[in-house]
Amino acid sequence: MGLNCLLISTNRVIIPYPVYPLGVAHLMGALQASGHRVSHYDILAQGGLAGLSKRIKDFQPDLVGLSIRNLDTVDSTAPDAFVDQAREIMDFVKANQEAPVVLGGPAFSIMPEAMLDLLGADYGVVGEGELLLPWLADELAAGRRPQEKILRSAPSGNCWRSTVYDPATVGYYLGNGGMLNVQTKRGCPYRCSYCSYPTLEGRTYRFRDPAEVAAEVIRLTREHGARYIFFTDSVFNDVQGHYLEVAEALIRAGNTTPWCAFFRPQRLTAEAFRLMKRAGLAAMEVGTDAASDTTLKGLHKEFTFAEVKEINDLAGELDIPCAHFIIFGGPDEDAITLAEGLANVEQLTNSVVFAFSGIRVLPGTAMFERAVEDGVMSREQSLLAPFFYFSPKISEEELDRTLRNAWTTRFDRIYPASRMQDRITSLHQRGHIGPLWDMLIRRRR
């Protein structure tokens, strides 16, 4: 006999825009396929703790899952931490019901032992939740309570399950930007020094069938009214060319819904751009991450700024707007590289640049080792609270002052990045759809 499984999305972040909890959609499909009953409650979309109390009372869960997406904002200019919010929700759940509680989500998987101890949950899931959570529910339904607290799964090509998007949750996100999310692959083979993606998803790509991806996009448009799709892959344009197969599948399916994705500024051709535009590509978010060859090397990016400009220019020729995300103050940043980086950024036409200062240090990354090596933190430093690496070669104050002064009058150069929140929220409330930073390019023109 199946269990009543209540999945709670704890995220309250809306910067730069609200993002549908896609991981829960995959878990709902997996649990339902295993014969369990599932209810989803989104703290952001469905009324906070007051609404959660009613859901618990009405649903009477046998197992509760808390999905924790973010540890903090990863922005040194607005370093809000979310661990205390997760603890508040956890305390509320334990006070209002007695079923076992299991933790999951990216933030949990980055520091599972510390998060489990802090929040006092019964279990935690690291890895393919679609495989682990149904197994745990099956064990509990059979009266077998696993002794292991943290359940781990190696990356698996058998991870894809049918997704179930909760209609009660979808309405909020469609009303605040019109966007829903789809994943076409998992894993990341790159070794960017600050990034947790390889830890979370593994270093080997696991591809989803392109026809299934296209069918899901069409379904989200027809059944849920999605007006914009965001592909949440760590990098959309993989070397193997799977992303081109996805584009071809979207064309065959007759897709007319615009979409955006994360791109690596490397190995993209004019032909690939034309194909993706036919498939619905409307905008790009580019993981440029640094603005000079010196600082790109410091982040282990393995491409040059000349390649960044080449990709940006190719996109511009087809009128595909780009948003570049750039971190200043990383390894080997100094006054010379900062000046060089700001000059380089001016070459990125038809684009918006979101700038950040300092790098959020996460365990298990090369950035952690560099921070210890440079003496800016100790190996014993707790990383549950946000801690940022700044190059010892330039002061934080000089970095912040220079960035603020450089772009005071620019609409298409954003620093601090957090100042976009009110603008985007206002535009969404007025009925505009999508990530909306591309409107800043049109305003610049």
C-alpha cells in the first residue's frame, strides 16, 4: 500500500525572477509511478506556513520531503542566508505532524552531514532523488525503516521519469513571468573552480531523449499555458551536440514557445544559432564568469575573452540578446585586470551584463582550496553561512567602488545584480513574460 508523500519546496528567492521547483516535478512523477500518493506544497507560491498547516492537516502525510534549493543569495552585496528559514520550516513541520522527514535539493546535497545535523531530519537524499525517494517510501510502506540516515545514489542514466507539474503551484509562476522549466541533461564535465554542479550532478552527461524534451515543452504550453521555457541544464550547448538534437526535435514538434538556456561561450557556430532560433531560442544566459584572460584562467574556465566576444557577436547578428554573468574579484584579480575587464565588457554589444563581486566558497571545490592557499580563510571555516573569496591583490572597497562608478548611468550593465529585482517584478506584474533583462537591451537602443 502506497504512502501519502508531502513534498515541500522551501525556496523563497525571486531574484532575478521566480523559478518553478522543477526537481519536485520529477520527484512527483517518480513517486506516483511507484504507487504512492503525492501532494506538493510550495512555500513561496501557496501561502507560507499558514497554508502549510492546513495542507498537513488535510493530507495527513506518511512521509514529508523538504527540498532546499539555495543556501544563500551567493551575492556579496546582498548576502542573505536561507538556512534559518529552512530551520523554521523544519521546526514547523516537526511540530505539526509525526511522519519521517527527508531532506533533499541542491543546498542539502552540497553539505549533507552539516544540514542534517542542523535541521534534525530523519533522512537525507544525495544524488538521483527519482531513484532514492521512491525506494525510501517503499521501505517505509513495508515497515522497514532504513538505518542509514543519508541515502546516496551514483549518477545514473536511468534517472529520467515522467514529470508532474502541480497545477496549484504552476499558476503562481505563470503569473510572475509566464515561465516553466525543463531539463534536457544532467551532469557537467567542466571544472570551473567555484562550481558545485559536478558535485551535485556528476561529471558525466546523462542525456534525456530529445523527442521527450520536445513533447514536454509542447505539453507545458498546451496543458499549463506556459508562455516561455527555461532549460535548466548546467550547460545547454554540450560538445556532443545533444542540444542540436533537442532543437531539431522542437522544430519537428512544431514548437512556437520562446525559450532561453545557460550557454558556455565556446564552440557555437552560426549554423547552430540559426537552428536554435528556428526552434524558439529567444535569449541566452552566458556563463562568461570573468572579464579578462587572467581571471578566466584563475577560474579554470578554459576559454578566452576573445571567444566570449565571438559568441556574443554571432548571437547579435541573429538578434539573439545575451545576458553575461561576470564575477569580479576572483583569483588573480588586481587593479590592472579590473580595468582590462571593464574595457572588455564594453565590447559585448547587444547584451546585458550582471556583475558580482567576490565568489561564494563552497566545500569540495577548487575555490575552497585556493581560498585556503591564499590565506583568506581557514580549512575549518564553516560554510553554512555565506563566505566570499576576494583576491588579496585588490581591496573589496576599491572593487566595489570601481564597479559602481563604472556603470552608474547604464541600464544594460547591472551592479549590484540585486537591484534588478524590483524592475523585473514590476514588469512581470504588468504582464510581460520571460527573464526580461532583454528589455534593457531594447531600452539601450
